[in-house]
Amino acid sequence: MVANSIAMHLQSALPAAGGDGEGFKAPSISEFFPGPLLFEGTIFELSRINAIGLFMTGVLCLFFVLAFSKNKFVPRGIQNLGEMAVEFVQVQIIDEILGHKGPRYAVYLTSMFWLLLAFNITAILPFMHLAVTSVIGVPFLLAMVSWVIFNVEGIRANGPGTYFKANLFPAGVPAPIYILVTPIEFISTFILRPVTLTVRLLANMMSGHLLLVLFFGATQYFLIESDGIMKAVAIPSFFMGFAFTLFEILVAFLQAYIFTLLTAVYIDGATSAEH
Amino acid sequence: MTNQKPQKLIPTDTGPGEDVAWGMVSTLVAGPLVWGGIGMLIDSLVGTTRIFLPLGIVLGFVVSFYIVYVRFGRETETVQEEK
């Protein structure tokens, strides 16, 4: 009953959205395409999302340079934090999945995890409120780099013949059935892997941002622009927004973890002797 | 590096488990996609309307399930037999 009333209230306000600036402004896809910030009209045009990406990359580089520029045997201060950061990825992902093959990929996987976390967490950071990974370019680029690495490493470790045979012609299948099986295996392994890596991260970060905008937008609308009892709806709306902000921290971490973990799993699968 | 190694937060089988889950999903998506696409192509070449497309989708599903069984089902059976 109450939910219906709120929904009708919001619906009646919707036509006003985008008009004279009044009424409830529902979040849309345009959230992810902010206008130019600097160098408008040139090839160096910088949007807010690009600026956030550059800023977070700078922060991350500065952190690791400061952490490891003056290495001491007994770590203190920021070096301690830096070592914890590296060790987390080393223990939770690299040792766990890649074992003795780990050191070769440690730099890439560690950089990838912390870069993704830095890009994801901007979704809830004050003055930013937009995940760099919520536009397709960033997750797609990282997925393509992972795709190139696991394929190149797979070919290098097994030779092209064995690698493609293991991936395209699964053992234990009668030879004529390969006509049906091999095209599916090709699409599944070589096309859908980078696509699923990209879409999983992108969709999570986009939906998280839309939910936050929806709840905080509704809070502002009910509190400032609605009358009487409807003002009270701002309270649950605010708490939902707050709850989803906390949830976004978990999502930011989890998505960075899953992306890095799956890259490690793909590399391990491609380079393992059983292939 | 610090002397104390952090505790493992994630159980050992999380990685391969994730891989199996996403491997199954991508195979089940790829099957109807590939054979449905080929069906659609045949439809447009032969001039029929939506005959080979549904056939391709069904064939894709069947082959996908077969691949999932071959890739993942047999391995599970072997592990259970070993136990």
C-alpha cells in the first residue's frame, strides 16, 4: 500500500525530470557519460571519469613508490601497508591458483587487483561518486590484456598445436561430434571469456551506481520537494542509500578479486601440463 | 616481507569452482549462440523463415549440455569414484 503510494508519487513526478530542473530525476545511462572537463573539442578531451581514472592511477603509483622506495628489512609505516597489499594478492590469488608458476605473473596480477580496486572504489568516494570501471573501455581493455596473456602463455607453454587441440577438441568425444563441439568450444573459450570478464565487472559497477543515485535522488526529492507525510519517506530512502554504499565497498572489493582470480585461473588452465 | 603470513580468507577450491561455474555458463550460452546463428544463416540462404534457427538453438543446447558433461561431469564422477 505504502509502496504503491510512493511509486505513484515518483511516477507522477517523472515527467518533470529533465524539464525545468524540478521533480524527481531518475538515474539514466547518461550518468556514465559526463561532459568534458578539460581540453574540450581536442583529442585530449578529458571527462570527469577520465580525470578520476588518472587521479586514482596517480594515487596508486605514489602509494607503491613511497612504500617501496626506501625498503627496510623490518618494514615500518607505509612500507608495511605496501607489503600487506602485495602479500594479500600473493597469498590469496597467486600462491593459491598458480603455485610455482606464480612469480612470473605476480607483477601483472598484483597491479591488476589494486588498479581495479582503486577504480571500483571511486563509486563511493566523496567528490568522485563514479566508478572508472562503470564505462566499458576500462574492463574491456583489462579483459583483453588478460586474454592476450593467457593465450600467449598457453601457446608458449604447450606449443600452438597442443594448446589449440586441448581447447578446441576435448578428450573423450567421438571424432564426428567435433563438427558440433569445436565451434562452441571456440566461442566459449576464445570469445566469451573476455566478454564475461568485461560484462561481470561493468554490470556490477553500473548497477551499483544507479542504485545509489536512485536512493539518494529519491531522498533529496522526498525531503525537499514533496509535502506532508511524504517527507518521511526520505528516511528509509536515505538508509537504503547508506546500506547500498556499504554494499558497494564489498562489491568493489569482490569484483576486483574475481576479475584477478579468473585471470589467474585462465593463465593456470592455459599453461598447465594436462592441457 | 613480514614474517607472519596472512590467513587464507578463501577456501582452496574457490578458484577452480569459479572457473567451472563460468565455464559451464559460457558453454551453455555459446552453444545456442553458435548453432542458432548458423541456423539463422541457413534460413536466410535457403529462404525459409525461422525453421533452421530454432533447430539450431535446440541443437546448440543439446551439444552444450554434452560438452558440460564431458568437460565437468566426468571429472566429478572420477573424483567421487576415487573417494
